[in-house]
Amino acid sequence: MSTFGNSFDPERRLSRGCVCGRHRSQAEHDEDARRQLHCTPAEQSVASEEKRYQGVVASAVMRAVFPQDRARRTFLKSVGASTALAALSQLFPLDTATEVFAQAGTPEKKDLKVGFIPITCATPIIMAHPMGFYSKHGLNVEVIKTAGWAVIRDKTLNKEYDAAHMLSPMPLAITLGAGSNPIPYTMPAVENINGQAITLAVKHKDKNDAKLWKGFKFAVPFDYSMHNYLLRYYVAEHGLDPDTDIQIRAVPPPEMVANLRADNIDGFLGPDPFNQRAVYDGVGFIHILSKELWEGHPCCAFAASKEFVTTMPNSYAALLKSIIDATAFAHKAENRKEIAAAIAPANYLNQPETVLEQILTGTYADGLGNVKRDPNRIDFDPFPWQSFAIWILTQMKRWGQIKGEVDYKAVAEQVYLATDTAKLMKEVGLAAPTTSSKSFKVMGKEFDPQKPDEYLRSFAIKRA
């Protein structure tokens, strides 16, 4: 009965400290929630799922009967948890309530199609299929490998897909009409944090300083991508104008290594597995991990139209719960090798397991003769911090993708559905942050989401 904290544990404080009762303060709770989704998903069997529902209902009733910690703890110490549960069962129809809770919100549509690009960023969306997370929440989901981001966008907008794996800036761009007609779009969950790198061709091993990259040709997956914004940010901090001193072109991730091998590009800031695949194939080396630019940055996301979210709320909730559950499973280091095996086959990533294991475990060859270890090379945390959206909007404006006044906060709240995610994280037994925004640093520079225009004005190299 770990969901929402165990109300039947007399040693646990529920009304003080933090919202989950595990920490001495809310600040400690939020930090732990950021670093570690410490409540594991329920087991995937029917029996354990019923047990989890029983725990949710019984815990809620115990909280209602004993809203004060002192009285609850005294009662439990005097009679014990088992007797307390039996007593509650006499006073309240726990079995009936559990059945109602379990059956609430039957999906309006159980057969769903979700598009994905074959990259490790999509791990939760992909692995939720072979590992049973969708079926656990009453859905029959077909995950469909898709060629590129523009195709993902168009198929979702045309309703060929019910939802999709997208780059985290894409729902913002779609909503604002940048690169497509404006259509209200949502991003209820981040798929992965970190997990990208700048990879250079082996011929450039003597040019591991970005100041030497003038004239280089780089690939990024899409114009509206963290890859584009982080590459631009990185070279600009080294004194190069990304629009005049280098060339940046959009290349589908599966084609990046081939373009590097053919000498069509000098490097790319792209998603894995293709950074590691370039090393594995002997055509590239990893210059820097994206987490070294911004620790904990978002990359890919689970996204759906506002129409889908509002017209099929139960299907949406079940789909989001599946993704959150899978994300929590993927977050745990001990599961990473199992996940690598699950997503390696041709219908998913079509990559050697050893390549995926290097990425997911963080013990990897860098292509320069070194074996490096970084367990957070890629991580998985579903919470869509709205300050992430605000930072992305400043970069879209910085490079001329959007013009005029931008109500950063309003757009972030409309698209990044932090409240929905927090609610459903709790429903699957995970700790959720109690705020929707936070500050962070990008290449050592503090970003205050309350002052986006001031942040934008601080850059010497920009279009806006």
C-alpha cells in the first residue's frame, strides 16, 4: 500500500513534511522526485493490480477517518495495521469501493495508434508495448515506426495516429503555428531527459574545440528540436553564429550515421542510438553529451492533440498512465539491460543490443579510445516542467522561428499539462512535484522562467 504513502504505517507522518510523507520537507520531496521516481509501478499481474487499487482506497479511507497524524498513529500502534484494516472494512464497503475505483474511466477507444521515431528517446512509448504497460491499463496500442518528424506531425494532425512520440518543442510549434497551421496541441509527459550528444566525424579528432568549427556542416533531427536549440546555443557560446559560420540541416535520425560516413556532414547533434552507432561503426566520436550542456534537459515527449485529450479523456488518461508507468520502469538502472533487449528488434530500433546497453547503462566507448561511465547519460522522468517550455520559447524567438510578443507563461500552461501529469503520477503510485516550474542552468547560465525576455536580451548572438 505504498500509493500516496502508507496510511497504515504508524511511523509515517502524512500531514507534515511533504505531500507523500517520506521526507522531512517539501523541498526534500521535490528534489527526490526530480532525481528519482522512488515509488515503483505496480506489478503487471491482475492480482497485484487489484491489490494496488485496494491500497489506494483503504489508504484514502484511513486518511479521511484520521485526518490528524497523532490520532492515526496512536490508533495504529494500539491495534496494529491488520486489525485497523478489518475495522475499516466493517465500517466502509472497501471491496465495493475498490471495484468502482478499478472500473472507473473505461477508455472510450481501446484500439489506439501511436507513432514513434526509432530512437532511444522513445524508450517508454516503445517498451510499453512488448512489456505490457498498455494492456495493463486496458488498451490495445499499435506502436508504429515512422520515418521522420514531419511525417509524425502530419500523420498526427491528419488523425492517422491518436498520439505520438514528438520532440518536446513540437507541440509548442504546432500550437503557435510555427512550421504548420496553428492547432491546439498538448504535451502531457516528457519521454526522456538527457540522452543526446554532439558527434563528429573521425577525421575531426584534432578539432575537439568548437571554435575550430567554422564552415562545418551539421545535422539536427528537426528545426523545432532541442537538438537544434542546444547546438545553436553551444556554438554561439563559443563565438560562432549558427546561421553564418556553420551550416545546420534537418536530417532524419536514422540517416545521420550514413551521412557522416558519406562525408555529407561533419557532425550532428542527434539522439541515440546514432551517436553510439557512429562509434560502433568507426565513423565518428562523441564530442560531448548534451547533459554536459544542460543536466536534466528534456528531449522527446508523449504528445496528443487537445481534441483527443478533451473528447476521449478516459483513453487519454489510460494512455498517459501507461507512459508514466513505463517511464518509471525505464528510470530504474536495474531494468536497463532488459529494456535494451526489448527495444532492439527490427520492428522497434533495429540496433545491436550492445549499442543500446552502452547508452542505457551509461558505460560506453567514446570513439577516442576511452570507456566512459555516466549512469545519467540518458534518463526518464515524465514531468513536463512548464519552465522547460518557456526556455524553448525563448530559443524559438531568439532564432526567428516566432516573432512578436509571446505570452510565455500562458502558452506553457496550455501545452505542457503539468497538472494532468501530477494527478496521474499519483494514481500509479509515483511522487509528483507540487510546482510546475523551476530554475535551471544551461552551460552555467541561470535561467529564471519569470524573466524570459531579460534572458533573451542577454545573448550577443541572436536573430531577435
